[in-house]
Amino acid sequence: MVILIDAGNSRLKWAVNGKSDMQVNYLPYAGTPLQTVQQLIEGQSANIDSICVVHVLGEEFEQGLVEFCNHRAISCRIFHSSAYCCGVSNAYQKPQKLGADRFVALIAAHRLFSGQDIIVVDCGTAVTIDALDKTGMHLGGLILPGLQLSSNALINNTHLQASFINKEPELFAKNTLDAVNSGSFYGLSGAIRHIYTLMNKKAFAHPAKMIICGGDSALVAENLMEDNGFSDKLEVIPELVIKGLNIINEKQPG
């Protein structure tokens, strides 16, 4: 059995490889991210042959994970960005510098929507927006602060004794915390709309498919869906990165 692991900034996502209807599981970090992954592996160790991992957590996490797996004779494959993989060409001047999770999401989008121009919006701790043409050529992208980062940046630089609350935004907020949270939400939604429009204008002959993934995808997509201009172009796939790992492992196992 192969366990697919997406270790993000805020939580761990994992699934068993090989099923088209994979059940994606979510784990909050208990202790350090490495400890959480170790606990997952130990809980499944009787059945695990190998793990396939994408992460944004740095070299120390990666080295610790490899050592842990080696000690237990479990094959550990960690995906890194490259110039080309599974039909997708990386636009970065230094391909390895593109966040591996972004590249994996692009690979999944290209497979799932073959022959279409695509804009992938990953709404996590940070929000990334990447354009991919129908041939699999990555055109580049942008990085914005996510909802929590945006709200907390304002809260932490004022005298508010509060933190971001992920809930339905209020356009006419009646307290300061709600006003900050709603401002961050509508600001991000507006930025996504504007960037989507600009990318289409600059790169594509016809409006691209927008795919939204990540932890805040449902909340952001719900607002975008209220705009008739987006309702037929938008697809919400929260587990897009895990789907990409599944594609990569099937295409290049081991």
C-alpha cells in the first residue's frame, strides 16, 4: 500500500493511492508536522509499502522524514518540482523553486481537464494563482496572503485582542473583528476575480476553467459562484494536490 501525503503549512492531508474515488483524510498537526506524519505512518505501518509526499515544510522536515522511513524499511518518495512532469512544463526560471504543491496541483488539473486552458487557485495559508494552457505549458502565477494571514497581519499590527475567524463574511459588519475578517475575505475574492480576468485577457482566446482547491476553497468559491460570470467556469476540488500525487505515483512509481 502507498500512502499519499500532502503536508501543508496548517495541516496534513493523506489518502491511500490507487483509487479514483480516494477518501482524503485531514489531520491537524499534533506537536510538530514531522511528529504528526510519524504518528500517521506508525498507525498504518502494518500495511504501508511506501509513501509519496509533497510538502512546504523545509529541509529539516524532509531529512527527518527520510530517516524515520529508512529506519522502518518504508520507501519514502518526496516530490520536488522539475522542468517537466506528467505532461506539464514548468515556467519558473529555476524550475525547482516553484512550490512542489503548486506543481502537483497543475499536474492534476491538466489530467482532469485535458485540452482546456486552466487557472488554478489554491486557497491555503497562502493563495497561489497559476495559469496553465491547454498544451500543459505553465505560464506562471502569483502568490497572495490567505484569509488567515491577511486578517492576522492587520489584527497583529493594531490593538485588537483577537484572531481570524473562518465564517460567513458580513458585508455590513457591526464590530471591528467581523469588519477585518470580512474585509480580508472580500478583498481576496475581488483579487481572484481581477487576476482571473487579467490572465484571460493576456493569455487565452477563450475564458479558462478556474479550479479552486485548498482549505478555504469552499468559502471563496461560494462567493465567486454568486457572480454569473463565474458559475459555469468554476470547479471546486479541495483535494487537487492529493489527486496530483496519485497521478505522479501511477506514472512514475517507486
